[in-house]
Amino acid sequence: MKLTLAAVASILAVTANAATIPRDGAITVPASSSDVKPIGDEKPFKIREGPQVTDGTGAPFASSLKVQLASKAGAKCMYDMNTFVESNLNYGSDGGLYAEMIRNRAFQSSNDSVFGVGKSDAMGSGSLTAWQPVGQSKLELVQDEPLSKALPVSAKVTCDTKKGAACGLKNLGFFGMPAVTGETYNASFYIRADKEQTVKLNFGLYSFDLTQSWVDETKTVTVGTKWTPVNMVLDSVKAAPDVNNVFAIKTEDSIESFQINLVSLFPDTFEGTVVRKDVAEKMLAFKPKAIRWPGGNDLAGHTIASRFQWNNTIGPLVDRPGRLGNWQGWNTDGLGAVEMYNFIEKLGARLIVGLWCGSDSNGQAVPVDDLEPYLQQQVDFVHFLLDTEGKFAEMRVKNGGPQKPYDVQAFMIGNEGGLKPSVDYQTRFDKLTAMLKKDFANHKGFDEIDLIATAPICVPTGYKYRVDLLNQPIYGTPSDFISKYRMYDDASRSNNTVFYNMEFAAINSGLEADENIWFGPGRLHHSILKGSLAESVFILGMENNCDVVRGAAYAPELSNESDDRASESTPGLLEFDTTKVVGSTSFLMQSLISSNRISESIKVENSKALEEAQVYVSAGVDEKGAVIVKLVNYSEKSMPISIDVGKKVGKPVCKKIGGEGPLDTNTLQKQEVKTEDCQATASGESISLTLSKWSFTMVKAAASQ
Ligand SMILES: *[C@@H]1O[C@H](CO)[C@@H](O)[C@H](O)[C@H]1NC(C)=O
Ligand SMILES: *[C@@H]1O[C@H](CO)[C@@H](O)[C@H](O)[C@H]1NC(C)=O
Ligand SMILES: *[C@@H]1O[C@H](CO)[C@@H](O)[C@H](O)[C@H]1NC(C)=O
Ligand SMILES: *[C@@H]1O[C@H](CO)[C@@H](O)[C@H](O)[C@H]1NC(C)=O
Ligand SMILES: *[C@@H]1O[C@H](CO)[C@@H](O)[C@H](O)[C@H]1NC(C)=O
Ligand SMILES: *[C@@H]1O[C@H](CO)[C@@H](O)[C@H](O)[C@H]1NC(C)=O
């Protein structure tokens, strides 16, 4: 077993309290550590094969059923399907969503952190991870003549004295590099030398051994003793047959040595952002209403020094120091606050903003008496997001943010604060929210922004802010999720409490009776149909209580499946490799749910009887008054069902997601589960359809006349 400290901490926490799963992820242990080869080995990467589960059968169940809806719509809904992007987990941002193709572009990743968290969070303790010399040249790290305060280390290439021998360096990418015809690649880097000299540089994408060139540019550059930026758009790309390629910078001119830093290569990105196009398009298809960012453990930081600091993530890349990744490697913060929030708004979603409240993800905390400057940094961040005028508003616009404030739905205070009682979450929550309320007392609309607590807290009676008292990550087995169908039925409707579930996922098949669902053989690598249906049952329960349940976000969103070791927390909503992205079974269901939102719920009068038949239902009307009913058949049996709508409806639209068996899954290799049209007919006030086995079905019908 190969575990990082964070993983060990999380095992301990889980064993101590097996009923509630406290962390937003855990390290997946490679099946066998002998499969693990360091990056830079030529190949092959180990690809995941399928869920680690044995077999499962559905339960039998009863006779012909009727769904009985109340005659009038009930409560107004505030429920949104959201998503959660945890930076750095599973190579989900650097190496994933962030389209940068160069790994370790400014020599920041510490040398012991290729697949794991490095030991040192000091800037400048970087390495040559993912870099190799070209030919006989010598490659080393130096701190001479720093490019900037934030990027103090660079690579020095010393050339072989023989003229005509290629000299330079190459980058292996995160998990290889595609070279695609029709794509435009933006290449850039900084170069300097100890003596001024003019050299002809070649750079581009090549096969790993440099014998084939897919796109190659020649540029004559005057390399001076000051750092010179070099930029070039690379097009006319010859398609490479695989991803076993490198980006290289080389010269055959005679030069003694030169230094390189901040090497960057971007393909075409999503609508002028820095985000990978195919991944962004899937996120768009999901139609999230709000996105949570920064995390999670990534907000908290592996250490206090490596916490998320908004003001280090804005401005020119040369001035971004990045930080030790909480999960692995180094977080460049290239996908910083402005890039991420602009992207989220482009998706049509609102922001759920994580604010740091003084403790890291390993239980170290700033003493309460010393908190002030740390909390002030969070208050400044909120000014940066919300101010309409003044220095923070100007800073936002100057750094590429919008003129108008960002549209914030909620502030989420800390992460999993309740895990470490010594951290005194309540005091931290109270201090930070008091500072915010003071500064924003006159800010229009501030009261409408929700506050999400990440550990149990008490709020005084008459508290005017809508607050989630305890946002608890929910990870479990399918049956854990089935049992949460009625979790909110009895919640108080008379105070300002709302509920968010900003992390949930069925992570274990439940078929292995694992004592520890994170590390037993039932741990899922990919979502399975049964697990996704169970999550959907939980979501339908939230829709039925949509007057007090505000949001829910599956976690993690992104899972880089290029290499077993890259995916630390499974399953992911979107699984991707260097060239493809696939939505999991959970992604399909949640996309169907979020594309068919209800704005008012309708009570299902006989939901108890249906539940006994393992049929779970939510119902409501959308903004245009159409009736939407969602049904999960969590069973092996299929049979006709009718829905008594209580008013005349037009021809229904019917969509279903199902498969052959409970273990069906969608991976990069095979997609067994699809969204398909189904048959539903309306007659008078009733809709009839058949629910197939193990299926999620959505029926929508406009009121007639
Ligand atoms: C990593 O860096 C440390 C400190 O600079 C050094 O002592 C160690 O030998 C390096 N390890 C490897 C594998 O390069
Ligand atoms: C690539 O370069 C072009 C031209 O300089 C620029 O318009 C575009 O925004 C760049 N794209 C990225 C992702 O940097
Ligand atoms: C960010 O803000 C903190 C204090 O809030 C400050 O110590 C730090 O120097 C700032 N970083 C930059 C790059 O300005
Ligand atoms: C409000 O309702 C919630 C949910 O039922 C409950 O947990 C909480 O204690 C209540 N808060 C107050 C201030 O009464
Ligand atoms: C994983 O990370 C690498 C780094 O970008 C990225 O190129 C690749 O597209 C991502 N997906 C996979 C699995 O490689
Ligand atoms: C659920 O699926 C089972 C198994 O295929 C099927 O026999 C049963 O009729 C379905 N339930 C409903 C209510 O359609």
C-alpha cells in the first residue's frame, strides 16, 4: 500500500467514525504497487479496468402501481443541482480542466511529489519532474537570476561543445501530449543566457524520441542577460498517432548555456477561457446552477502556508507563486480566482465561494487570537468579488474580472471543520461572519447570500441570514443513499435553515460488506448503475423538500483516468484522459435532473406505498407550468405504472436512463448506460408508462388547453 499522510489521516478519521464519512476524498490505492512506475518511464500507463465488485441482484417486488399526485403544487423550490470542482484532486485542474499541457512548467513541483503530496511547501524547492534533456545537453535546476519573486527556480541547459548537436530540453506533459490536426497551440516561454547572443531556436511537438515532428517552428531570438519572453502560435499540425509526445525547445547553434522558465503550451480552449474545451462542454451539458470553488481540502491546504490565497491567484502568471498541492504535485494557481469564476459565469452558474477560517486539512490551526489577519484576507476576497466601486472593484476589473460584481450564491466557511474538535469551528465561524456582516451591512443583497457551515454550529434565534448549520459530506454505499430519501421530510420550515449537500457520491458497491468503505474491495473505481440510481433517490428526496434544500453537488467532478495513480478519489462525474472525456452514469442522471428543474414541488400522496415497491418519485411543475415527474425503479422487475396527475395534460416527453444490470457502468473504454427516449401516453388526467428495471425515468407533460 502506498499512502500519503493525508490518506492515513483520513483512514483514521473514517475508522473512528464509520457512520459519517468526513473527508471529501481519499487516496485510491493502486491494485498492486509493483504496477507503479515513475512518470518519465516510457510507458505503459496502467489503465483502470472496471468496478471492483462481484455481483448483485435486485430485490423482487409487488404489483401494478399508481402514482397519486396532490391536486395543487405545493412549496416554491430553491433546489439546485450544483457541482464541486476540487482543485488539484485527480489532476482535475492542473492536468485536467486547466488546459495547460506543460507539466511542472515553472519547475515548482517538488521532486518527491510526482504522485503524492511533496514534503516541502517552500517556494523554490522544485524539481525537473516531467523534464528531460535533449541529446547530450545537461539539464539542471538553478536559482540564479530568478525570473520573478514568485518563480525563483529555472532550468539551465548546458550544451555539448560539438556544433550541430541539438541542445535543449523536453517536457513529457501530464500523461502524454496529443498533437491534433486543425488545432492551434500557443507556445510561450522565457529565456536568458549569461552572454548576449542570437540563436535560432526550434520548438514544437515531437514524438517522444524526437525523430518525428508534428509541429515545429523556428525562431531567431536575441537571448540577452535579461529574461526574454518568446511567444508563438503553432498551427499546421501533423496528427500524431498517439499521445507519446513531447514539447521541446532546442537549438543547433553554438551556445554555451541558457536558462528557461515558465514554459506554456495551450491548445484551443473553451470560448476564450483557459479551460479544456471537451471537459468544459460536458460541464455545460450538466447545466449546473452553482459551482463550489475553491474546495475542499484544496481551500484548507496541506499546510497553513499552502492554503488557497485568492490574491496569489490573480495577475500575470510570472507573479503567481502557486502552492503545494493538497493532493499531489504543485498547484500552479494558473486556473485562479478570475479564470475560474469567469468560466463558472460563462456556464451560467452562480458561485459558491470557499472562505478559509484558520485550519488546514491536517488539523493544524492558527490560534483564535492570531486569526485577524487571516480572516481579513477572506474579507478582502469578498470585497474583490462583490464591490461595485473602490480599490477592490478596480482590482477585479484590472485583472480580467467583470465590471459588475460576481453573482455569489453562498459562502462556505472552511472545510470539514467538525473533524477536529480542537479547531473550535464555532468561534471561527462567528468571527468571520461578524467581520463580513460589519463590512457589508450596507451592501445591497448581501443578506441573500447563504452561509454554509462545515461543522455543527448554533445560530441565535432571529438570525437573519439563511444558513446551513452543518454541511456534511455524504459518501456511502447505494443503500446509504436509499435510506436518505426522507432525510429532510421533517426538517423545520419555520426558521432560516437551508440545507446543502456539497459533497456526495456512492463510492462503494455495498456488495462486499466492507468495514471501511474507502479501502475495502467494494470501493468503486467507476459509478455503477445501482449506485447512481441510489444517489438519484437521494436527489428526488431533496426535490420533494425543495423548499428547504438549497443545493447538492456530487464530488469529485473530475477524474483523470490516464493513469491509475492520477485518480485519488473515485468515482468521478467526468472521467477523462488526454484526449477524451466521458460522463459517468451519475453524470447522465444528474444532467437529466438539472435539465428538467422544478420550480414548485407537488406532493406524491402515496409515496410510502411506492417506496415499498422500490419505486421512488419526485414531482413538480416547471416555470412554464408543465408537470415533471421523476421516477427511479430500484428493482429487477418492470411493470406498467400510471401517474394520476389530477389535471388534463398534453403528450408527455419521456426520457430514461437504464441498463441491463446493476453493475453497468460508463468508462472511457465502454459506455453501457445511455439516455434514451421512452414511451409514455396521456389519457385524461393520467399518464401511463413502463419503468424498466434499474432505471431513472423523467416524464414531462404540459397542462393541456
Ligand atoms: C529531491 O530534492 C532534495 C532536496 O533538494 C534532494 O536532497 C533529493 O536528493 C532529491 N531527490 C531526488 C529523487 O531527486
Ligand atoms: C492564443 O494566442 C492567441 C493569439 O495570441 C490569443 O488570442 C489566444 O487568447 C491565446 N489562447 C490562449 C488559451 O492562451
Ligand atoms: C496576499 O495577501 C496577504 C495578506 O492578506 C499578503 O501577506 C500577501 O503578501 C499577498 N500576496 C500578494 C502576492 O500580494
Ligand atoms: C432550525 O431548523 C433546523 C432544522 O430543523 C434545526 O436543526 C435548527 O436547530 C433550527 N434552528 C433554530 C435557530 O431554531
Ligand atoms: C490528465 O492530465 C493530463 C495532464 O493534462 C492531461 O493532459 C490529460 O488530458 C488529463 N487526462 C488525462 C487522463 O491525461
Ligand atoms: C422495475 O423494474 C423491474 C425489473 O425489471 C420491473 O419488473 C418492474 O416492473 C419495474 N417497476 C415498475 C414500477 O415499473
